Amino acid sequence: MSKENILILFFVNHLKVKEIAEIEHISSAYVTKTVKHDPRYTKEKEYRKNISKEKRKNRTEYIYKKQTRKAKT
């Protein structure tokens, strides 16, 4: 378990805090603390936020289209 390993898993592999904690057998609080001290954290947080926003938008559009098709039949 090294801080470098945690940072690679988070910033390069884009794993979630919980996943990193399970892989490294450490607490998620330690992972969060380590990641937040890195200068890349803000940028990564914004990136993940945008990814989630896009997924949510696509999911909503899919559900809306599915319901619209159901209503027509």
C-alpha cells in the first residue's frame, strides 16, 4: 500500500474510492484523505461530475423514449 499506488488507481484508472479501499485493504477515509491532498483532485472531481451528468442525461432520454413508445401502442 503506497500513496503513489492509490493516486494511480484514482487518477489514471478512474476507480472509485471504495474500490481502491477494497483492493488495497485500507479504509475509504484514508483513500479520500490521500486523494484530496493531490493538486489534480479538483480537476478529476469536475471530470467525474461531467461523466455522471452525461450518463444521467442519456438514461433519462432512454426512459422518456421508452415510455413514449409504450404510450403510442
